[in-house]
Amino acid sequence: MPTEYFEDIKLHQKRKSRGYQLSEQEIIDFAKQWDPQPFHIDHEFAKSTKFGGLSASGAHLIAICVKLGNEKNPTPAWMAGLGWDKVRFLSPARPGDVLTLEIETTSKRESKSDPNAGIVHFAGRLLNQHGEPVLAQKGSALVAKRRKL
């Protein structure tokens, strides 16, 4: 798989990932281990909430974003994640939903402390099969520059 270095990253280019189908069992298993709230693991309880049924944990949605972002082609020459800002959970993700990550590079600059890297800022949205956002976030990462020979 080709590598995308700092110099290759284009501003305002939107990319979409493959679809990721969210299963009921995955929602329950993830929540039991990482976020055991009853509206993530108990069908009957979840029916009585404002969600009206099981919904995926926010931590689960973030993990899906990371997975889909790391499958990007070409693969970014990540050196380090620098942080996520303004993470928002916009609507519930439910069993059977097919989620797609849409990422747009919003800005980039040379690193002041590392001449072999640049800092890339991006906006991401996790969309369901209807194109409705279930999560939105902004983030930044340190990306390697192409080595000069």
C-alpha cells in the first residue's frame, strides 16, 4: 500500500472509508468491557431510554473511527496523534448500521520542532448508511515528510 507523506496531503480533499457494519453483539461486547451502561447492553432497559433501543458507546464509535482512519489508502505516514478536539456524538449508532468515516484535511504546517515532520489538522465525521452523522470531531497528527536522498 502506498504511503502518503506530509508533502502529499492536499488541503480540503475529502476521503471516505469503506462501510463498517455495526452488529448488535459487537455493541454489547464492547460495552460490557469498556462502557457497561445499561442502554448499551440491556435491550429492555434501552427501550425505555430516549434512544428507544440499544446504541453503541461513544468510546466504541471513536474506536471505529480510529480503525477506519488507519485503513486509509494511501496510508498516511503517521508519527503520532496529537489530539482530538470537539468530539460530538450527534445521533445514536444502532445494530445493523453501516458506518463510513469521512475525513477532510483542514490545514497543515511544517513542524517547528522536527524538520522531518509536519502537523496536519483534520475534521472527521462518522456517517450512518443514510448519510447522517453519528459523530463529528477535529484532530491533529504529526506526519513524516518524505526523506530526501
